[in-house]
Amino acid sequence: MHTYPRQKSVIRLYFGLLLTELSVFAMEYVPQPLYNGISAEFGVGRSITGLLVSVCLFSLTVSPLFVGVVLDRVGVRRALIWAACLLGASSAGVLAARSFSQFLAVRAFQAAFIPVVLTAVMTAISMLFRHMDLKRALAGYITASLAGSLLGRVGGGLIGQYLGWRLTVVLPCLLFLAGACLIRKLPDSSSHAHGIHDPRLYARVLRQPGVGALLFAEACGMFVFGALGNLLPFRMAELGHAGEGVIGFMYAGYSIGLAASVLLRPLRSLLGKTSRLLLFGMGFYLLAIVPMAFPSAGIMFAGMWLVAFGQFVVHTLCPGIITALAMRSKECERSMVSGLFLSCTYFGGLLGSFLPGIVYGRMGWTACYACLQLALAAGFAAVVYVCAGKNLIDSAGG
């Protein structure tokens, strides 16, 4: 007799968790289509403006060192509610910022809570659905991440041309307050997340055959993906399309991530082996970036769909393959491998969000494009090296 009220409670909590997850990614990426306006108001260059996203990526890079400890000591419910309320309150800092350094400080404050929220939301979903359909629940987590990224980039561009960049950046912050209200009755629990591991254990993971090379390839992919996301507004302005709505629409290609996840199974069946699918994904990514060299907004728009497809195929495959290869060693823990994967991935994105902007500012788009193509070529070479290693990937069951 209590089943229906219990289901309603779980659904409400689940919706609140997904809304919080969506808000994180919307808040992280909403400045990107607004870079031209922010850069003009504060009088800063391309690479400096890119720091607004770089601080978030830096936080995700170092998160495996502290998130587990925080959640184990504070508890999932308390950490989520406090983080959501503080992120909501940070909207006041966005409105009050009168210099770029002040605005960047607000973004750094927000970034400090991103890994805590992401880890806590996943832990809470696993706890709520441990006796139900956990795979479908976690699929909702991934979908909310993608939806938040799209909302921040596409929605931020469309809204920004009417409300201006300040109010647009504030909107995702306010969503956290709604999420905090919905999850206030979440059962509390320790996260059982990992603590701080001995650095020598991470070195042993990297020494497992194929692991270091695939982490490098994943980092190269995120380097390019992060660079294009950050530099697209400036390149569009250079081509004569500076409106926030048009720039935001250019990010619509990221929605192909949903199709990429659906197409993986038939592609695997068609190609026969996981190693071949990984080679296909990285090779496709390498070719997909070619349209970005052309001085045409239309060609670049089409290219973004291709780039996103290649990136999502590689990004979806790599975690399982790397984990399977690393777990051949009895000394490795899954949480440690996952943490190392996230750190390397976001470190690549962090470098991509900053370094290519310097090349672009000093040497122009052609040199910047060559830098991105070189990074992808290096990642492709790493994948070829691993796939050539005596059936390494397929025998691991990744």
C-alpha cells in the first residue's frame, strides 16, 4: 500500500538530482557563446576569456584527490544541498563583478563545487535505484549532462542576445535553488567514494599495457574538443557572425552525442571488434576536423556535427577499454582507474581551453587549426599503437 507514494518520492528526488546535474553543465558552459560580449566589456583577449571555462576543467582535473574524502566526511545529502545553495547564491557575485578578475574569482568559486556535485549526484542515483533499474537511471544521468551542455551553449547564445551576458550567466545558478528544494528529503549516506591514493599506485596503472597510450589519446581528443568549444565564438566573429544566437546555434552539433551512443552497438556488429571500432572513431575524428579549416560558417557548422560524433564515439569507448586493461593488475581499484581517467581527460580539456587560444591570438586560425590537427594525429597514432599490440583490446574484453 505504500508502493505508489514511495515511487512518487523516488521520482521527485530523481528529477531533482537530474535538474542539479543539468544545472552544473549549463553553468559550466553558458559563458562560451557569450565570449565576444564578455571580452569586449572587460577588454581581455581570447585566451584570457577562455579561463572562464578552464577553471571548471581544472577543478575536474584535480577532483579525484579530494572529492571522495569530502563526501565520506560530510555525507551526500548535506554536500549536495549546501553546494546547490552556494551555487545559487553565487549569482549575486556574477551581477556584482565589475572587472574580469572579479568575474573569474566567482567562476573559480563555482568550479570548486562542480566535482562534488557531479560525484554526489551519481552516488545518490546509485543509492536510490540500487533495487531498481540502475542502468536506465544512470543513462538519465548521462542524458542530463548532455542536455545541460546544450542548454548552456545553445540556450545561452539565444537568451544572451536578448538579456545580455550577465543575466544569462545567472539563470543556470538559479536552477540550483530549485534542485535543492526537490532533493531536501534525500536519504543521507556516505558516498563510499575513494580517498587519496598513493601516487605510486597510479604509476602502476599507467604501466599496464595500453593504458597510458589510450589515456593520452583520450586527452588529445578532449584537447581538441575543448579548444573548438572555446574558440568557436571568436572564429565566428572573425568570419562576420558575432551574434550570440548564431554562435549558440553552432553548438547544436553536440546533440549528436545521443545518436553516437545509440549507434555504437550496430557499429560494433558491423566492424566486428572493439579495437576496429575505436580505430574507426579516432580516424573519423581526425578527418572530421578538416571542415574547421575552411573560412565558412556553414561548413564549420556541418563540421561541428562530425567532430562531436567522432569525439563521443571515442569518449564512450575509452573508459570501458581502459578499465578492462587496467584491471588485469590485482593492485588496481576501479575507483582509482576511473579517477585517473577523469583527471587525464579533463587535463586535456583544460590545456585545450587555453593553449590554442594563445596560438590563435598570435599566429591566426591556420596555425591554430594545424595545432589541433597535430594533436588528433598524435592521439590517432596512440590508438594505432595499442590496437597493433597482439589483440590487446579485444582480449581484455573492453
